[in-house]
Amino acid sequence: MTDTATASRTAVTDADRQAAVDALMSDGVTGRKGAFTREFVQRMREDVDAAFAEARSRENGAVGRGPNRWYVEVHPQALRGFVELVDHPWVRAVSEAVLGPDYRIVEIGFDTPFAGAVHQPWHRDFRMPAETRDEHRLTSLAFNMTLVDTEEDMGPFEIAPGTQWDGGEEFDHEMFPPKEMYGRYEERAVRKYPQMGDISARSALTIHRGTTNHSQKSRPVLVLGMDGPEGGNAEHHDLAVTREYWDSLPQRVRDHLGCPIVDELTPITQKHTIEGLVMGAAE
């Protein structure tokens, strides 16, 4: 890992690892301040901006997540910092501690609310798997890295700690709580204001939403999805790498990247659509 990527907080102690696990099991979210340098994040932002422009130039290159809010999945080699991101000691330590040594990288993309994005409905990103409901185990994690310094008027991410264990049988599609339950989430809601260089990890089952972007600025966030052996989320994504890129990867990154190796990359047509975010967004 290069000095231009990582900030000073690279060493991960047993106490750090346990604190992250405890937070994920209790609150459903945890974070690491200053994991990367601002220069590294700025380079990632350049790649994300280029990828967004390319995705919007073709049909189904980006998927709507509400008014003026878009999600784009990319191939790993679209981001110059992919290896530094997935190989960061804290990312590796948290993934292994929660998901086990055979965790898999299944998603890399970015979510961007632009000026005019509105409150999303409270939601989780997929139905609760049986392992979580019956065995109290998390089978996947979502890592988020902000590409800007988050300010109050930019539509901060809002999460309701502890709700990753809510059963959800009464939710619409087992993902969207009915509005009569909103009080439960609003009284627990915590807004997050990460700064460039910070990274977080959460269970995508923890009830959350994007809020209204009152500014004229966009708030792009990089999304890294990890699965344990029973996660099952890879089927929603289309990661691929070229042989040349695969050969350039460190072995410990290859060990967790089970995507196809191809002669030529095909632009990704977005599959992970969450229809309720388009239909349910409200002022």
C-alpha cells in the first residue's frame, strides 16, 4: 500500500477489531476516521466523476435511487485506488472478523445525491437472510467512503442504530417499513458527517435513508460490498477484471475477488435496482 493512499491510522489492534465488531452487532454501523489521505480520496473522486459521465451516456448505465440521486456500479479497474481500498488493514480486519476468512468482494460502485435530491423512505438494502433472523449473524457488510467533506446542507446519510435486527416481515418487500413505524426510526436516527479520508462499515440491513440535499453540491459516496460465504449478493452484481489486471493484483486481494476474468470488459448494466427508492422518495 502506497504512502500516498493511507493516512497514519493504518495499524489495527485487537482492540480496534473488537470495537468494530461490537459496534456492528449493537448499532449496525462503525467507522474509521482518517483511514486514507485526502489526496487519495481526491484521485478516487476524479475516477468516480469520469465513471459517472460514462454511465450516464448509455442506457441503464446508472440507476435512480430517487430524484436527482444515482447509483453506478463499476469494474474494479475503473478506480485507480481499488487495491488500496480493499487492502486497507481496517477493511480487511473488519471483513474477516464479521464475515470470516473467506469473505468475498462482490460490489464496487458509488451513490451520488445531487442538488435537489430529497428524503428517501426508510429502508434496508435487501431482505433479511435466514442466518441473520435465526442465528443472529451478519452475512454481508457495506463499506462507505465519502468523496467529499459532508456538510449539513448536503443531504447527510441517516441511520437508525440497532435496527439491523428488526425482522421486517411486515415491511413492503421486507425492505421498506410502513409509515406508521417511522417514529421508531426517527427517534433513533443519527446523521453522519464523514470527512474525506474516513471510511465506515455497516450492515445494509440497518434501517437508513439519504436526506434532502439543500445545497448546490453533489455528495458522492463510494460503496464497497463484502459477502460472507452465505451472503448471496454477488448475483446482483457484475464485477469482472481483465487478465492483465488480475495478474497485477496482490495475492491476498485475488483471494477475496471471485469475479470473472475476461479478455475485454463490458460496461455494466445496473442490476441492483431498489424500486421503492424511486417510487417512495418524498419531500
